[in-house]
Amino acid sequence: MKTITCSNRIYYSELSSEEANALHQDIQLYHAMMHTAYHLLCLKSQGIPFPFENSLEKEMKRRFHTNDYFPLSAIQEAKQHLSNDFANHENQKKALKAQCKAIEKKIKEVEINILKIDRQLKELCGNVLKEEAEIVQ
């Protein structure tokens, strides 16, 4: 069976310096938009309203002077990162709660063992005192 593969990979070494710089600037612009969108969405999730009148999409277009594609894509990716962060946070909370329960259970077991050993020690001390009293008499 034959398979056909296709790659859209771009190598900087195969591009001219102007093309490589343009591509690098676009990537930097996209990451700046995504970082800004993530920051604003984090603030909104904490109950802090946007500091502007327009929608987030229009504000991103205004700030970064681009067409619709970059800001919308950056906002979608930022929303996905934010939802993943919330899900990871919830998973970490659950794991820590389970860990705390296990530690509390271990503490109770150790306390019970300490009480048992303490009782045994008192019994041994009592037996030794009785034997000493019998020897003295």
C-alpha cells in the first residue's frame, strides 16, 4: 500500500531574509495578541469588566491594526488556554483534597499506634514496679 504525505512546513533557511523577517514579525504579533487576549479574558473571568467599550474582537483589531483573522484566532486560542488552565486547576484541587484525606487517615493511624504503645509502656512500667516492690519485701 502506498501513502502520500504532504508537508506545509516552512524552513527559514529556504526563505529570503525579507520573507523570514515578515514571518517572524507575524508570529510575534500573533503571540502578543494571544497574550493580551488571555490577560483580558482572565480579568473578565475574575469579574473585572473590559476597560473598553467595544467587543474584545474589535478592540484587538484596533490595538494591533490587523484584519479579522489574526485577532479572532488569537482570542479563540486564548479562550482554549484559559479553559484548560481552569480544568487543570480543578484537577489539582481534587488531587490535593485526596492527598489531604490520605494524610489525615495516616495521622489517625499513627495516633492510634502511639496510644497503643503508650498503654503497653504503662503496663510494662507497672509490671516492673510491682516486681521491684515484691523484691524489696
